[in-house]
Amino acid sequence: MDIRTGLCSVTFRQLDPAGIAALAADAGLQVIEWGGDVHVPPGDAARAAEVARITADAGLAVCSYGSYFRAQAREDIAPVLDSAEALGADRIRVWAGGIGSADATAAERAEVIDVLAGAADQAGRRGISLALEFHGRTLADDAEQTLRVLAEVASPHLSTYWQPTVSAPDAVAVAEYERLADRVSAVHVFSWWPVAERLPLTARDGLWTAFAAAASAASSPPRDALLEFVPGDDPAALATEAAALRGYLAAGASRTRLGA
């Protein structure tokens, strides 16, 4: 299965949806994950439908809705689902709380798991899946903890994203992906180093070459590889970053076909 290339709209929060769709199309990308903080606010179905039209008119597909649902007590997933449905997104990115796995109390953890399970059930009834943001300061802050969340929620409607852990060496980051690979539905692609400095993808050539090889060889490759953040937040950088991403994925697929 070919991994689709795409863009997270949060990469360019300063642009409107039409500008983002045009940029993504010009860069040769295939899909967009629309963010819920600026471009498609939760509960605004009319806005979501308009962004869906803009995306289709640009020759692109909506791959997911990047929500900021944190699975907190009494947090309602319904407005998020409404926007995803109007957007035509069959996957929603969600967060496993707002506390790191080492710091969460048993009660705090149980609350997040319970809310995630309920949200996944509601999403599944609408034909939508949820996927965890793989991120620090959440219960899904490393590979083992993410697998634990997935096991505790135990829903066929919940998968996870993967992205390179901040400050992790290439081999460590890729090993985390490999540990999660069968449950990863999408990847956020960026090169930050040594912490949050935004570099071109090629500045971490070893990371993305190894990831692409591992993803292509996985029994269940991610559906989407989504560029998230570019050097200087510069729209002019997108075409080069998109070309680099396509190159990594093509090389990885070629290695797999050749049995390398």
C-alpha cells in the first residue's frame, strides 16, 4: 500500500484554507489534515463543509481532522465529530490527556482512559476512527505507554500517530516507530534538532531514510505521512520539503520491493 503524502494545516496557521490547499496542491501533496484550532473549529459544521469543498476543488483529499480533544472529564467529543463528519474526515487526531505517563495518578489515568473509550465508541458509530497524538505530557508519551493506552481503551476505533520524539537520536526514534508500527495510522513528519529548531527534512536524512524503510516493510504501513512544520514556518519551503518526503518514501518502497 502506498503511503499518501500530505500536510497538516497547523503548519501554516497564518494562512487561510484556500491558501493552504493551493500550496499543498502546488507542492504535489495528496491530502490535508485540517486543524481544529484555527482552520476548522469544532462544532462549526458549515465551516468544515466549506473547507471540504476547498480541499476537493484543489484536487486533494481530507485525510483527518487534527483536534485538540484532550479526553478530560466532561469533555464532549460530539462537536469534534460533527466537524469531522462535515469535513469528510474518517480519522480524528486526539490527545491522551494533558499529563505525562510518569506523573499521572491512577485516578487521572483512569479518567482519560474512560473518556477515550467513550469517545472511540461514539466515533465508531459514525464510521470515524480516533488516533492518539504521540506526544510528551500525555499518557502516550513513548512507545510502551502508547501501547498501554491502546490496550486499556481496547477499541477497534483507536489507533495512534507517530512522530520523532524530541531530542531522540535517529535510531531511538525509529525503534519507537517500529514498536508501534502495526497500530500507526499516520505520521507527522518534521526535522527538529537538537530540540525544537525547525530544520529541513534532509538535515535528518538518516532518520527519514530509516523510517521510510521501516514503514514500507511494516505489515500495516501508515496510511499518511503528513508534513508538520517547515523551516521558518515559510510557505516557500513546502515544495522542497514535499519533494524530500516523496523521495524518502519512494526509496523505502523500492528497498522493500527489492528485498533489501
